[in-house]
Amino acid sequence: MAKRTPKEPQGNWHWRGEAGRLVIEAPTGTPLSDLSGDWSLDALEKMVEGLSRGRLGKALSAGEGGPVRCGLRLSNGRDIHFVGAFVTDSEARGMLLAGETFPEIDPSDMRPGPDLMPVYQPIISLRDGRVVGFEALARWDGMETNAPPSRYEDQALASNMLIRSAETLANLREGAKRDDLFMHVNLTARELIKSTLPALIEALMNGYKLPERALRMELTEQAALRDEQNALAAAMALKAVGAGLVLDDFGTGHSSFAWLADLPFDSLKIDHGLTSRLGQQRNDTILSTITLLASRLGMSSTAEGVEAREDASRLRALGFDYAQGYAFARPMDAEKALAFLKA
């Protein structure tokens, strides 16, 4: 039987390579709280069992964009795991997890709730009009497709959505013979910092043979700011296991630019509040500036809530890569999504 892993965050870490310092934050009273502090690697290794020494230093020498995965055994016999990724050539962030190597997923964690029936809204390329991906939206069996979820606790929703979405994405890629499709899944603040989430995503990607960034997690800064340090660490852990990162509702929060500086997002989704004002000079200037910024940072940009088909050419002229909304398609079940791809 797989060992159960604590689902609450065990801590976060921040490596500052230029200073050679590793800052660890672990909640007081937790099994890893004695690791909290500002460490040199030499000082930290005095708490590590001999066979584990040197591993962390090697893992932290990866460089910009590289993942960090390192399991250590402390001298007191406790096993810990560092998982995260580099933000720059010398700076990395991630989660600190308790347990042997990387947390294992119990088979019961791989089964979604029986009445969860997600729908999928196509994401369209503005370059050629093709479907490039879908956003998974939670719906419940027996309810109208426009009805929002009203069951399941916030804590369980994203895990259930991930399981359904990974299976659907694999089926769509195979059925449509499209190995370039991706799937967006929204994460709540509580789900983002669950210590088992990186392991679940990695298990799903391996199980369904999905490439890196095929599963893309949509994060909103409003949710993440409830626990900013742990949210940053958790997002980097998702990056380390191959998930894509999408900053959702860009343009509605007060610290979006700080998030762009802190995290290597793959994509921006621009809120309907801005895209609905197409044609207004000041608004269009803002939109074109945002898409230019995204492009220079190596990110794609998606316009949300597009309701008029004729807006597609204007959005493309403003620099958008993708669009999503009723102008192109309403959310649909998995069977209709496959038919839509083949049409």
C-alpha cells in the first residue's frame, strides 16, 4: 500500500545562488519546523545523513528554467524532498515535502467523484482559426451545462477536475490525431498548496503519456495572494513536474506585474473586462502593450470572453495568440469536443 502523505504544505524554500543561501520556511509545530532559517549549504548538510550530502548542492546548480528535485535523509532519520524550479540563473523556489523521495499517490486519490461531469470550452488560434486546446469547467451530472458547481468542497474540486481533464485530453489527442492539444485546469488557493498536487499531476502526465505543458494550471493572483510565499513555492513545484502555468484574469489584480517577475508563466489570459472594450483607443493601447510584454517574456496571450466573431481580426492585430468565448464555441462535453475537433 502506498504511504499516505500529509496534504497540507510542509514548508517552502528559496535558493539565492549569488549569496549561496537557502531560506527555508516551515510552519511552527510541524515535523520540519526545525529546518526553518537562513542556511548555507554547508550548515544544512551537517543535519543531513552522510549518503545524502552533496545532493542538494548538485540539484541547485541547474540554472534558469531547470527543475529541482532532490530527496534527502536527515540525521534524525526523517526523509524530506525539495521540489521546485529556477526563476533565474541563480534563484530557485519550491516546496519542502516530508516523506520518502517524492510523495506517492494512493490509488483512491486517482478516482474522481462519481457525478463530476466537466465541460470543455475550445481555445482558438487567432493565426489560423484552429482549436489548440480547451479549458475544463466543472459541471455536475444531471445539471444544465451553464450551472456552476455546487457540490464538493473547494479542497477536492481541482484534484477531481485534473483527473477527468487528463483522461479527456489524452482521448482528444488520440481521437483527433492531434499531439499539440493542451488543457487548462483552474486551481483554487487551497488546492494549489496541497503537498500531494505535484505528485498527482506527475502521475497523470506519466499515466496518460502527456508531454510537458500539455496540462496547464490556471492561477489567479487574487487566490494566490492569500498565502503568497507558499503559493509561489507551490507554483514552482508544479513547474518542476512539467505542468504549464497560466496567469488568469490578468489586468484585474493590483500585483500582476510582481507575479510576472516572480514566476515563469507560459501564458496570460486577459480578463473579459478589458477584451469587451475593443475599439476604445486607451483600452486597445493597454491590450497591445500587454500582448507585447507577454511576447517579450516568452508567453502566449489569450483573450477571454470573446462574444463577437468579428473581433477575432482586431484581437489578432493587437497581438493576441488565442481567443476563447461564445463567439467560437460554448462549453461542451468530451464527446462533442472530439466532434468539434474533427469538424
